[in-house]
Amino acid sequence: MQQTTSYPRMVGDVGGTNARFAWLEAPGVPMSDIATYACAEYPTLQDAMAHYLRAHGKPQPRWCAIGIANPIVGDHVQMTNHHWSFSISAVQRQLGMDRFLVINDFTALALSLPALAPDELRQVGGGRPLAKGPLGLVGPGTGLGVSGLLPAMAGHGAIPINGEGGHATLAPMDDLEEAVIRSLRHRFGHVSAERAVSGIGLLNLHQAVCEVNGVAAPSMTAADITSAALDGRDPQCVTTLDLFCSFLGNVAGNVALTVGATGGVYIGGGIVPRLGDAFARSKFRQRFEEKGRFKSYLEGIPTFVVHARTPALIGAARALEELP
């Protein structure tokens, strides 16, 4: 129930690179004052939140929910892909909030999925989603988020999965993938999916591809690699992006099998939506379905690319209503 006394509310989506915040003035009022800040420009999460409130002339929020790219275990949070570290209870006291809910960013994104409009999704393969079927979620960004949304009993909201599936072990599907993973294993020891399927993963893959092909790896950003691959002007970058999409399909297929995602598997994060038609032409869907005896099962499961501008903020707002 949307208690008037719990407003105004603030919501946030905190990744390894950017922090986004928005404002909910009252029940039924659309989200407003959406702003994005570079995490590197603020010493702490509290500083970024306080700056947002000052910049937009906002009072202290009564309730606040933050989705953050990190496992949430207990009161202390130490980000995996950024230096921010904080106590949930201390931030709540410092900003004078009645409630401060901190959840994994992909738990927030999972909660947003039922609220997304059809034009905020692009289907890439598969059939029709099964009504009230479980949803899977995979999202490469700074890291690799994995979550899902499970149907609950009548009278209860759907249940988001709070896990760290991006750190599950990555497996090869052909000789080239095996050689690239061998290169990554020599560098990192354990090769998680995030080592290849993320912004940082693009850099790792590019270096491994160059090593396997016996060429020097030039200094490039993830954006440089993606651009050179989409233009077809650099064969190592083309191979890198091909592998990125293949590995993502493999991971997404595993998630579909694990949660029985007959409601569809959704691809979030900031990388895939920028790939456009190249993603639809990639091996993503082939690798998604290539699971041996369960190929026919996976052929019917639709996969969607999320194109919504601020889905995790929507999910954070829904979390205040649906999570204890």
C-alpha cells in the first residue's frame, strides 16, 4: 500500500560507472528529476546522494530505495567494481530517512520487467512468453548482472532472485572459445562469465583474441572495440564482439534452464541495446538454444533486449512497495 506518509521518496540505480537518482513526490505522480552522476566524481555514495538533493532543491526523502551493483549481505556494502563502501544504517541516519532499502541492481531491474511497455523491448528469437511464467534476466554492463522474477502465490507479488550468477564459471562451445578461455584462465585463474561478458570483459576478450591470433593488442576502450567491430574495420574486434554475443547466449540459455524461464529471458545492461541489428544477426540466439536434449525447449522461450531508459529506477520504486 502506498502510504502518503512515506513520501517524498528517492530512488537510485548505482553501477560501477554511474549513479542515477530520481524523485517520487507523491503516490501516483510520475517519477521526476532523473539525474546521472559519474561515481568517480564523488568520494562516497552519501556525497552523491546529498549532491542530488542539493542540485534539485529537494528535502530529505522519507523513504529511499537504491539498486546497487553488488551483493547485499548484512549492513555493510563494499562495491565490487568501484571503491564505494558504506553502512546501510549509517547512511539512513545521516540522511534522516525513515526507510532506506538497498538491493542488488539486478533485483531492481527484475522487478521492473512487468512494468515495461512493449516499445521498450525488442524480441530476438523464440516464441510467445508464457503468462505468469518465470522470467530470466542477464545484463552486461560494467559487470554482468543475473537475476530473475518468479511467480508467487495469489495475493503476493512476484519474487525477484537475488544472486551473483555473473560469477558462475564460463564454458566453451567450440575450439576458438576454448582457446580464448584458456588464455583468460592463464591470466585470471577462474574464468567467470563476467570476465568475458561485460564492458571489462570486452577488453579481456580482445586481449585474449589477439593473443590466440598472434597479433599485438593495441590499447582500446570497450567503446572502441565495439565501434571497430560494427564497422568491420578490425578483424580482431569483429571476433571479439562475435565471442561476446556467443558467450552471452550461452549464459542466457543456462539462466533459462535454471529458472525455467518460460516467461522469457530479458537482456538488460548498457551494452547490448547499442548493438542494434548486429546483435540479432549474431550467434547469441544459436548459443542460447544449443543445449543438447533441451534445444526444443529453449527454441520456444523468447529473448528480449531491454531498451527502457531507466528500468532499474522503476524497479527500485516497485521494491519499496513489494519488498519488506
